[in-house]
Amino acid sequence: MEFLGFTLDVATLTDSVLSLLFKVLLALLIFTVGRWLTQKATRILHGIMIRSRVDVTAANFLSRMLYGVLIVIVALAALNQVGVHTTSVVAILGGAAVAIGLALKDQLSNFAAGIMIVTFRPFVKGDYVQISNFTGTVGEITLVNTHLTTINNHDIIIPNSSITTSAVTNYTSLPNRRVDITIRIGYDANIKVVKDLILKLAHDNPVAFNEPEPIVRVTNLGDNSVDLTLNVWTTNADWWSMQCDLLEQFKNVFDDEKINIPFPQRSVHIKGLDQMINNMDQSQKLPMTKD
């Protein structure tokens, strides 16, 4: 067959078109089935993580990340089927990933730390924690930063990378908490009487635990006072209110029982003070003279 001066082999052309069409259809089939399998695997993994009580944020992120990786593999397999050399595509994607990683290394560090936080869960939303020098209630936990709400209703935003590299104190991860109150009394006070008063108030408090039993010990003999420390247990929810109530009750009962809470005292010694006073007395006794 002649076309524009060229001899065309109809049979060969037909075979080439049919072969290309078959490859395209096979590539579409690979992509369609692969995408369906990818979605199915992602949903199964997401369900397993949710049943395993993995944080919802982490489960969603890991599922999407798995879906992205698998869909890229499926697309490369489909392109390879129609004769596209995927080696160069993989090289381009790798180079782009390296460039993006270098440009966003700080954000990626926070991102990786966020994955660790939502996976291992050193704290959850609603916990009262101390992170470095910041203390507050955990609000929103994202994959980049964590929000703390202070008792003054300030919103503190902390990068996740700084959280994973610093000590975290979680005050509410356990159901119960101990109240430690130090009371200072004068050296002239009767320690046994004071201890009995403190223990009675602790036992009478409605939210204080009787087991473990409240304990009062002498913890220091200071310059101006004898220090007694009360250890009493309660729930995390009642910790702050019980501490405030006990402090107020201690002050009231000490006032009623005339138990002194001493102020800091200092003794000042001035060298030569007696000589100065004598000199002043002598000067006052000298007779007045007139010019």
C-alpha cells in the first residue's frame, strides 16, 4: 500500500496498533486493579490501627502515606507496561524528594516527631503536663506542633521536635496524686500537738484518701522554724482544691490554738556600736560655749 510515496505494510501496521492498544488496555487494567487493591489495603490497615487504639491522627496519616506509596508503585507498573522507561522517572522523583527534604528539614523533623508522639502517646489531649519550662493542659496535637493551654488561658505552641528531645512530666497520666504541704512552726510549739491537728484535718477532708494513710514528718530544722511536711493522697481531679482547702484550714486552726507561724529573722551585730553610743553621750554632756 502506497501513502505519500511511502510503502506501508497494512498487516504490520495493524499488528503494531493492536499490540499498542493491548498494552494500553493492560496498563489501564493494572492501574485500575492496583488502585482498588491499594484502597482496600489502606482501609484494612486503618481499621487495624483504630482497633489497636492507635491515635486517630496517626492512623489517618499512616493510611494516607501507605496509599501514596502504593499508588506510585502501581502507576510505575502501568507506565512500564506501555513501554515507558520508569528508571528515569524514579530518578527524577528521588531527586525531587531529596531537594524537598533539604528545603523542609526542620518541618520534616517536627513531622517525624509528631508521628512518634501520636504513636507512642506520652500524653493525650486533656492531660496536664510540663514540657521544658512550659506547663499547661494539652489541647490540639498536630503532626507539626502541640498546643498547651495554661491556667491563665494562654495558648502555647511547641514544635514537636523540641518535645521529643526534652523531659516531659505528665501530672495526670495516673489516676491519683499526692499532696505535699510543708508547714513551718516556731521552736516553742509542741510538735506532737501540731502533728495531731494536721492529721485530723487531713483525715476529715472528704476527698482525702485514708489508704495510703496521711503522714506528717519533721523534714527540717531551719534557722527560724521547725518544718513539718504532710503527705496525703487524692485523685488528680481533687488535687488542687484539696491543697488549697487544707492550707486555709491549717491557718485557721493555728490561729485558734495560738500556734505561731514564724517569719524569717536576722540578727545584726555592729562592731563598735557601744563605743559610738558612749561618744554620743559624751558629746551631749559637753558644756555649750559662746563665742
